[in-house]
Amino acid sequence: MTTIKSINPSNGSLVGEVAVTSAAELADIVEKAHRARKQWWQTSLQDRAQCFKNAAPVLIENAEKIGRLISAEMGRPEQQAIGEATMVATALATKVDAVVEALTPHCIEDEQTSTTFHYDPLGVCAAITPWNFPVNMVQWMVLPALMAGNPVIVKPSEHTPLCTQLYLQTLQQFFPQDVLQIVQGGKEQGRMLVNSDVQLIAFTGSRRAGQQILSDAAKDFKRIILELGGKDPLLVLADADIAAAASFAAQNSYYNSGQVCVSSERMYVHESVAAEFERLLIEATADVTVVAGDLQQSTMGPMVADFQRQHVLDQLNTAKAQGAEVLYGEDQHPPGYVMPTVLRVKDTMDIMQEETFGPISCVRHYSDIDEVLEVINASDYGLSAVIFGTDIAAATEVAKAIETGMVGINKGCGGAQGSPWVGAKESGYGYHGGVAGDRQFAQVKIISTPK
């Protein structure tokens, strides 16, 4: 039997292991999902919602246990990891109500016709989930998919199999058999699942993997929802609150060790305020606490695994070789870790082109807003952007000119409750959340009658 060994990246210890799902087992799982499909489809929207609401108190009870497992598997500081699990559990009931509202039939009329919109299941959903938020992102997919009447098969990341499995096993107690199942493994199992008899694929991960999923799914016209990577800009205007901008920059660069799709990886700062911004960013970076091997004392942990650490170090070393000026940072990085670093860079450097997914703040000065917008929009990525400026009307005009799915002004990119999470260009294919995002997990059907 082949297994996945889950290793704590902060100290190299074995967290646990799970059996890899074989091809035969995967085929059986898909077949079971199809057998469960009719019964689940016929279950009312309110009864589906009740399954989740029944699970919510148990998830809350288990949040600390799930959070500690997140911390151990991916190296996130313990309180941050418990925070993810607690947020997911406590928000579940409210999010269920929002999905019910999105999927409830509604009617439009003209003088001759009354048309009702219905939201039917698409079929079996394959949810391939990431390691950087291994419970939150799972709920993001599983909740609307199941609520729409689709049986769901989740393949967690091979880097965080245990915490995702514990979360899903907690949910499974409250759902009919085979409506929610798990496949464990790496890229091979993910690709087998994509090419199996599923009708909907929801994926969060790299652009390269998203391209492969699109290619594999095209022959069967499978519905696809992809949330991919970013190279997100932070634009600091001349009239910005520099203290607030620098504080946000540090938080958004180093949270989760920079392993966040909307981390601020490109910082464009007006030359009139650049010196003050850099000074405050360096101070904030120096306040980041990294105690190698101690996830209780640290405010920033290690990279999830050696492959990610090496990727970030390669980008950092290449940037230095290309002339990046190190404003803050260390030459030595403890095993498993990349220490927070501040660079002053040029647009031509590799680190300003491709996603880093690590704790590196790259600052570039500018004087001409039109020139910097042209540079920002030249990227193939378009997930989010953040702008700091006190003139909201002027900042809004700048936001309109940025080719991205989400823009935050003097805040992160996330919208008001009920807003979707949207990526443009090669950062997204479809989107999650809000009424429009929840409905992407369903097949729209209109039924029209004469008035």
C-alpha cells in the first residue's frame, strides 16, 4: 500500500500518513457518487442546508483540534491555524443561509410571460483543494456544490491530507452515505479524478495545473471553476496614509509566510513617499517573529515544503544577482524557512514577473501613474490589487484602470459580505462566493408559462 507521509515543515517530524487512493478505488468512489446522486438531488434545498447546520456545532467543538493539525501539517503559527478552523466552523450557518438564498427559485415577468429560474445539480463535483488554506478553501467548494445537489469528491493537497480529511470526516457524519467522499494522493490522483465521470471540477491552485485541467476537461465539456495564482500589486499614491500602507504591506506580504494568492507581491510606491514607506515597512518586517521549530511563539512559520522554499529562495537569489537592493533581510535561512525580506527592485527582474508565494516584499518607485498602470496591466495575472490614497474618488479612477478581478482601496481586496471572489485574465476561470459564485455550482433552468 502506498501512503502519503505528512511532515511538519517547522521541524521535520512525522505528523501522520494516509493511504493513497488507487485507480480502482477512485473508480469505485466515482461510481458510488453517481449512485448517491438521485437521492441527493431529490433532497430539498432546506434539508441539504439542515445537514450543514447540524454539523456546525460539532465543527465548532473540533475547531481547535483541526486547527492544530493545520498548523502541524503546513507550518502555520498555531493560533492563526486555529483561527482558520474556528472561522470556518462559526461562519458555516450564515454561509448556508446565503447559499439557500442564491439557489432558491425566483421569477421574472413581462406582459406575456412568467419565467421561473431553477438551479439544478450538474452531476458529480470533483473538488481539488490547496494546501495554503486547507479547510477554508474546502468549505468554499463543498458548501455550494452540495447545496446545489451535487455529490462531491474532494482530493485534498498531498501536503495537508490529514487536516482536510478530519474536517471532511466531521461533515460526513451528517450527510447521506457517499454524497461526500475523499480521494487522497498527488497529481496522478488529481488528474485521474478530472478525467473520470465527473461533471463539475472546482480547483484552486497553480496556473499550470489549471491549464492542464482545462485541457483535460474540454473533451467532455465539463463545467470548470478555477481560482488560480496572482502577482498582485500594491499601489501607494502620493497622498496615501503611509503608516497604514506600510502596515498593510507587511501584513499582506508575510501572513501565512506569503503563501496567499492575494499577497502583495509587487509594491509600486510614489517617489515622494517612498523613503518613508520603506522605513516603516522595514520596521514592520523587523517585528515579524520567527522562532524556527516553534509554532506557538512565531508569528510567521516555514514554507509548506522544500519545493516551495527552494522556489522562493531561487527567486530571491536571482533577484539579487539581477541587481535587487536588499533593504532588509538575512543571508541565512533556517531549514524549512525563508526569512522575511524587503527588496528594492526593477520591473525587468524575474521576481516581478512570476508568482513568488513567499515572504518577499518587492518595492519599486514610480513618478508617472500612467506608466506604472501600464506595467501593472502587462502581467498575465489579474487576481487582485490594493490602492492606498486619501482621495477616494481619484483612487477609484485608478482602480477602474487596473485589469484585475478585485481591487481594495485602503484595505484588502475582499468585498462586503455576499461579494464574489473574482480573478481576471489567467488568475481565474469562473469565481466563488456571493449569489453569482454560488450559482456556478448549479445548472440554470428556466421554466416559462404564459400569463
